[in-house]
Amino acid sequence: MRPKLSKKVIKLIGKTNANYSLIKENDKILVGLSGGKDSLSLVHSLKQIQRQAPFDFEFLAVTVSYGMGENLQGLQEHCKKYDIPHKIYDTPIYDLAKEKIRKNSSFCSFFSRMRRGALYSVAQELGYKKLALGHHLDDAMESFFMNMFYNGQMRTMPPRYRAKNGIMVIRPMLFVRERMLIDMAIENKWECISDEACPAMRFDVKMPVAREKIKSFVSNLEQDYKNVATLIKSSFGNISDNSFFDESRLDN
């Protein structure tokens, strides 16, 4: 069985891959599959590209279980239905969080780090050299403004980077808009796992207010400037690196 995939999404992933050489001949790619719309869109798109690409590569979708009794049967059945290779990786992240997370502290970075670390472990155990994540253009724009407004840093999400453990992390959907993935999930009636499945919902911790503010900020920008996302995306690849205040980058 095959889902109805957006031709534009597939084309944008293909363009990202062509620009940054993310997926190559004989690659073994681990894909983080949370069960949300983004990661589901990624695995289905990779399955489609696997059929069409003039070269061979393989991928394995991995879902990190936090060890809090999550019901992942629906996600397992979804992968089986669409012939997506899938593995659940059990971890004690939930119990570790009880010890590590302080009351009223922020949780997003903690669970993100722990989840990424678990995926690295699976990749190394199974011999996968690349890890694909489902970040899209909206994530990159929001990350840019989050870093600027809250950290005083010019930083966003690169299409690829090599982790300290040697694994190449790739983001094939970085040219894709979030609304395209929402539309694709709705059209296919995918039963997506929402944020309520996050273990942080069981703790007395702060909700990610800052990210919601930035998401609203970007949305308001688009209402005032219709092509702002296109311009931001273009600017990410068109950097005048000697025009800022970094002494090490200035002309001598």
C-alpha cells in the first residue's frame, strides 16, 4: 500500500539532497520516527525516493521509547501496513528525568539531547553511518530567531553536520514548509502521535513558551511580508560573513 504524497514535498527533498549530497549510493540511514506528522512524512518520503532514485540506499525507522509505558502499537501497525522497516528502542529516559529535571525547569533541551543520544546509540550498534531527522524550514527559521532573541547568537539548523561520534546527521526536509506536512498527514488520515505523548507532560515543568512566541512572530512576519520565508531561506545560503561584528571574520 502506498500513501498519497505531495509531489512538491518529494521535489523539495530531492533538491535539498542534490544541493547538499545528503543521501548517497549504498548509504545506511537511521531515521528518527516519533510518530508525529514530520517524522511520518520523512519516512514515507524516503520510501518513495527509494523507489525512484537511480541509486540504492537503505533506511531503518527507529522510535525511542522513554520507558513510561507508551502505547506504540498503532505506530508499529502503521509501519507494517506501509512496509516501513521499524524498530523500537527502549530507554530509561523517563526515570532519568525524575532525577535530573528540577521543578519548573525547562524540559525541551533535556529530552531532545536524551532522544538524540539514544538514536546515536542505535546507529552505532547497528552500523548506520547517517541519522535523518524530520526538521523542516519552519523549524530552521524558528531556531534562527530563538538563538538570536534568547541567546544572542546567529545560528540555525544546517542540512547536515557530523556529530562528535562520527555519525552524519542529515535533514532532508529542510526546504519543506510545515503546512505541506500538515496537509499530507490530513489527506492520508495518518494517526499522528502528538505532543501529549512527551514525557514532560507528566512533570511539573515549564511549557515551551519561548518557541510558541517565536512561531507566532514568524507567522506575523508572513502576514506582513508574503515572501519572507523565501527570503529567509535564501539568506541562510547567502551569508556575508565579514559584515558582522566578529573580529576574526573581518577583512584585514
